[in-house]
Amino acid sequence: MDEIKIALLSCGAEYSGVYPEIEKAINKFNAKIIHPFVETSDIDDAVEEIGMDVASPDLRLMAAKAKSLVEKNADADAVFICTCFRCAEGALMRNEVRRYIAERSNIPIISYSFTERTTAATLYTRMEALTTTARRKALLAIKKQEGLTAGIDSGSTTTKAVVMQDNEIIGHGWVPTTQVIESASKAFSLALEEAGIKQNEIEAFGATGYGRLLIGENMHPNFVQEEITVNSKGAAFLADKQEGMATVIDIGGMDNKAISMMNGIPGSFTMGGICAGASGRFLEIASRRLGVSIEELGPLALKGDYRNVEMNSYCIVFGIQSLVNMLSQGAEPADVASAACHSVSEQIFEQQLQEIDIKEPVIMVGGCSLISGLVKIMEDLLRVKIIVPKDSQYIGAVGASLLASGFRR
Amino acid sequence: MSKITKIIVSPYYLPIIPKLYEKGFDLIIKETCYGVMISGEEKDVKDAVDFLRKEFKNSVFIKDRGFPPGEKVRCRADRGGGGRPGFHQLEYEISMLPNIEKALNEIYKSDKKTIKKKKKRIGIDKLQSIIKENVPL
Amino acid sequence: MKIFIFPPTSLILSDLVERFGHDPLAMMKVVRERVTGPSLDSPPINVTPNDVKDGLKYVAVEVPSGVRGRLALMAPLVEKADAAIMVKNADYTFGCVGCARTNEYLRYFVKRRRIPYIELEYPYTEEEAKEFVISIKNFLSNLENKNG
């Protein structure tokens, strides 16, 4: 495996005690940090070119490093941009530097805001995706599924599997996640059963999602890959948007991702996962409180108006409490369902989607993409039409099966 | 006693290293692209600083350095290229050193204990031309 | 006397203060204590998440971690100082002094402590350099006169 060079464009990391954590996360994937060289005289020029005239010298230096990078003065395969959480100036510059690099090069980028509590483990999935995008360019170029392959997506809430043959999905499996291996085997069996195929006929299969490493150890798939890369491929395939820019919003049971991709390959992305209020779990609890199934929540929300319900918090505890209070005061269940969808959408919109460029088409995938009320509210917030492809909840499994084509014997 | 490191900077070439070797200081001496680093016991470093200030007077500028010479976590060769964060500031300050040197030379020449700031009056010719340019006839 | 200098990494200020017979409270000595100690837990500067918490002595938890970590290193210098010399147009400061918010707070902290201070501009011309050096020399001599 070739060593990947990741240009670190950071402000505050050394003084937040997180530099070693970043280095550890980068080193785990056989990558190393590089610092693009900058002449003192380049700094003001770079700030002028980017046009964002910030006061903090380290952010100005970040601009100059970005310029050095796009002018190919630094030999970098990927870029990691990070600044302190809650720093407005840092957030502004981080975003503009990311945009500046993305518009002028094909180098994959991720941006992140850290606190002193950020650990290497928090960064692993991001770094795995970043290094994969840089390292496996040939594999990621696969656009067509060939032969007989399968994919398993072991999510924190549900486990999905698909069997594909000659660019078509011929079998699906979907089970709630209990034990990772047990659920994966069950989902895989269901997909095989629908396809009418025996496991030994499968030419190659891949695993992704939260439980992928465990599957890797026990079920010996041909490859194990994080969900940013895999889901991008899956989204591009399912929505048939293999060329050009697209945005993928993936709201899962526990965490969510927003990916800005080019030709089906992730460019910049963000991952949630700190707050349960911005996840499918919030909607599950809301539907339970409403006495409806999760499948019924979306259509119910479409009939309601969130503006009729007062919610004071995004929190899975206090926000749900607000909804319960409103129900006890006689609020319409449809309005409450709409408020639940609005709460999740708005939090994702405020906290995650600001970090990437929303370029149309916007493709929504993951389990929550089946909740029509949520998709509608997200459309209203983004003011764009959102595509929800068929089989959108199987996104990871489809992406894994597609990429498995590259591993056929 | 603990070991300390200082960096000696001059706006132009001076035989700092030969002089230090000549005096036989018990120090680690390292030349870098922006100055000479000396590292050793505090007393030896202080003696060397006193000697250099005496020898080169106002042409050398000296400050402490946190990292010992060649420290891996800070050295460009080991940390993945790029200058140290402090490098750019040093480079910027070095550009001012010739004027600071001249200022120090002048101060030390002066007999006065304290020199008061004096604003220079604008010359009559300059004033006349400003009036001509700005006041319509 | 102990003089806080800003930028605390300045070669010129550190040199002038020492040259005029005082002790510059410079950042480099703080870094030295951290990086030459028995263990380097959090390279390169050895600022750990606990240091970032120490920064809460000066600013609230809503202030970004990078500001708190930097203050944990630099604010104690202000607390130790008898006087301060600060350059206002220090635009080329990076690393420890790479954050404008931290730098604003440090200047404020000097003023809040009510120690004698002067604020100057980095000189660009010969004339400005002369005024710069004279101001520092006079400031330091006046301190000696007041205390001596």
C-alpha cells in the first residue's frame, strides 16, 4: 500500500492538544502529514487571491498553503483542513480555502472543526475515506457492476445486503441490527434467497458500515470499506448521476453524512454522529410517541405543518419532550410529525450542510430518505428538488456490490 | 544547570561561527539559513552571548529558542516540509534589523541619557509645493 | 524587571529588552520548559487537552480550544510581568501568536492588570526605527527611575 501524503492546513490544532490525535489518525491509514512550503512574501498575495481578508495570521498562512498546494509546489495526495470549533473566523476561512482548492484541483479534501476532546478515533472514518479516495482511484472509477457480486452494509440500526448481476439488483436483504455477524448473515441470506443464488456462486462481495471491520474478520469479504466512499458510488449508481457534480445527503439511524462528489467520487464531506437529535433515532422515538410506525411518519408529516408546534430544542430528550407536551395540549399528530422531521432536517442543515457546497442534483439516501416528510422539509430548507432513487435505503450495500466488481477473480 | 538554546541573527554575514570556535566555547553550534543556533549549559550560553554582543555590538540580535537544534518534532526535514510557524515572523523581523542597528548605533553615540522624540518639521520648499498643488489660485 | 513582550516570540523586542538590562518574558522559554521536559505527551508544543482546560482560568468554555490553549501558555507571562512592551502592527506572527482573538485578549489582559505598558508600531523606515528604539529605551529607564 502506497504511503499517502496529506497536506495539513490547520489553525489551532497544536494549541488544542489535538495535533497528535490528527497525526495518529492519519498514520493509521499509512499516510503522513506534510506542510506545504510557503514564502513569507506569498502570504498577503494568497489572502488577496482567495479574497477572504481575515485577521488571524495562522488563517492567512492557511490561505498561502492552499495556494502553494494548487500551484503544485507541494506534493500532496489529499488535504485535511481543520480549525477550532466555535471560531467564526476559522469556519469562514476553512470553507473558503476548501472551496478554493476544490475549484482548482482534483485533490480530495475533508474539513473538520475540533475541540480539545477530539480523538484519533473520531477521525478514523474520515481519514479512511480520504486516503481511499486518494489511493484507490482506479477502483473508484468503476461505474458499472459486472458479474455476480454482493454487498453488505452493517449499519448501527439496520443491516442491508444486496446481490447484483450485470448492473441490476436481483436480491435484497434488510434486518434490524442486533449482533453484527448474525444480522449480516441474515440479511445476506435474504438477498441470496430473493436472487435465487447460492453464496458460493457469488464472485466477490464487499462490506461497509459501522460493523464492517467485524464482518471483515468473520465473513472474509473481498474488501472492507468505510461508507463515505461506498455510499458515493452507490448514490451515483442508483440515481444514475455518474458524471459531474452531485451532493449526497445520507441520514442514517445513528449518524449522517453529507458528501459533495464529482463523477461519483467524494470530494469534500462531513459526518455527523455527535447528536442523536440529528439522526433517524429521533424520528423513531417521535413515531413511537405518535403511535405510528416509522413508515407512516413521513406521509403523516406531509399532511401537517411544523409551524403549529413549538419546539425549543433539537435534543432527543428535550425536543421529544416538547413534542409530547404539544400532543398533550391537543396539537394535531400531523403537525407534530412535521415538527419532528423539521427538527432533524434543520439541525442537519445548520450543522452539517454548511460545510460542503450543495451542488445539484441533490441525492438523498439512507433509511431516512424513505420518510417522505423529512425529504420534503429538507427540500424546503435547501430550496432544491431532491432525488430519492429507488432502493435508496440499500445505498451502502449497492455501493459495496458495485465496487466488488473490481475484485472478481 | 539546564541546557538552553539561543539563536543569533544578523542582517548580513558576520563571522559568528569562526569567532565562537576561536574562543572555544563548550557549545553545540549549528548554522541555519536564518541564523546561528547555540546550545549548551546556561552559563556557557550567556558567556557566548556577552562575547558576541561585545564583538559584533549592534549588528547581532539574539533571542531564546524553545526547541533544541534539530528537534525532530519541529525540524522541517522530519515534520513533512514547510517552514516552522516562527520562521515567517523571524524573516519579517530580519528585514527591519538594519534600521534597528542604525538606531542603536545612534543612541549609543549620543551623550544624552534619554533622547526625546522630536518631530521633523516639513521643509519650506515642500510646504510651498503642497500649497501650490492643493490650494486653487 | 520582568517585561512581557508582544509578540512574545519577537527577536527584536527580546533582544532590545535584554540589551537594555531587563528580563524579557518571551514565549520561547515557555516552549523550552515544555518540550525539554521528561516526556513529550502532545507534540509538537506539548499542549495537552488539560492545558486547554487551564485556559478556562482566563476565558469561558465557549471560547475556542485554540484560544484557551494559547492563553494557557501566554497569559501566565502577563501575570508575572512588571511591565509590557507591545507592538500593534505585528501582522506576521504565527503559531503561538497566530490567532487574532488570543492576541486581542493578551493586550487587554495587560491593560486589565494595570501594569505600565507601551504600545508601538513595527518600524519601516530609519526614522521610525530610531523612534521605536528610543521609546523602548526611555520606557525601560522610566520604569527603573520609578522603582529605583
